[in-house]
Amino acid sequence: MKQAIGLTEFIGMVPDGACLMIGGFMGVGAPLRLIDALVESDRTGLTIISNDTSWPDRGVGKLISARKVAKVITSHIGLNPETQRQMIDREIEVELVPQGTLVECIRAGGFGLGGVLTKTGLGTPVEDDKQTVDIDGETFLLEKPLRADFALIHAKSADYVGNLSYSLTAQNLNPVMAMAADTVIVEAQEIVPVGMITPDAVKTPGVLVDHLLERAA
């Protein structure tokens, strides 16, 4: 049985400078209450690993606008002019990673692999300062695995032991991030009794989940 935590307890777990993976795609499938709590807190210097930085007033973009982030590892900042401005003004470090490579690096972190071999980025600035590996006469770029202190996950449903199901595109990033962090905190649309989520609908098993966010008042 997972004990639900409140937003105050959640903020108390996250120190300044923590590295957080945050699920979602353009804000869809992102844990919005957890993000808003971080925005309203005094936490600073965060490293965020996310698919994108959304818009300035939505999802992860709120953390950028609130200047809570020192570094972001992401595949897309094109819809967030505030991220672009802070990057150009050297107020924030932005590491752009091709989307497929980003997901595979997170997966490698979750599965304990040494890295990902890819041809994406060869011959471009992505290759700078990275190791290449020759296999049977072909050259690959070695991308190292990604892990985080916390994964902030949004699920459609969670049961009392933390089994999770997702809705539609929320399955893109949330399940793989739940594998790759030291502490996994879940914001679910609904928390249901064990058995309400059918076994084939469980995409993240409860053994990976540390905390469920209590329902909104």
C-alpha cells in the first residue's frame, strides 16, 4: 500500500539543484500540480530532463519562466521563446538531444545499460566531445544513459499499490522515465482499488513507484 503525500511533503523532498525527469509532450500528460508546486516553491538550480519545454505558461515552461531551472536536457524548445531567450542570454544551459536518442538514453538509464549507439548526430555539433565506436566498419556515436534524482509522472489511473495506467500519448515518456529515477512520484487523475486496473493495462508496475500525490481538494 502506497501512502499518498501532499504537495508540501513533495516539495520537502526536492532539494535545490535536484535533477528531475518530467513526463509529458507539449504539456499533455505532464504532472501539472507537481509542476505548479515547484513553481510556487523557493527551489532553484534544477536540472530538468523532458521531451520539450512546452509554452512559457504551460507545463515545464512554467518552471523556465519562473527561473527555477539551471539546465534543461530536451529535444525541442521551438514553442517556448522564453527558453530560447534564456539560452541566448546564457541564463540557462540547454542540451538539445534528438528526440529518439533522448528516449533511448532514458531507457538505457532505466535498464542499467552503458549507453546508446546511434548514427544520429554524426558529423554535426552533437558529436562534439563525445565518444565514437566502430562496429564492423561502421561508426556510431555513443550517447550515455540518463538518470535523475526524481521522476515526476502523470498517470490516468493509479491503484493503492502504485500500479499505473496511462492515457493515449501520455505513454510516450512517463513509463520510461518511471524506470530511470531514484525516486518516482506520481500524480494520477484517479486512485482506485487494487484490481480496478486490469493487468494488461498496467504500464508501470507499483514496485517502481515510491509516492502517490494525494487527490486535489
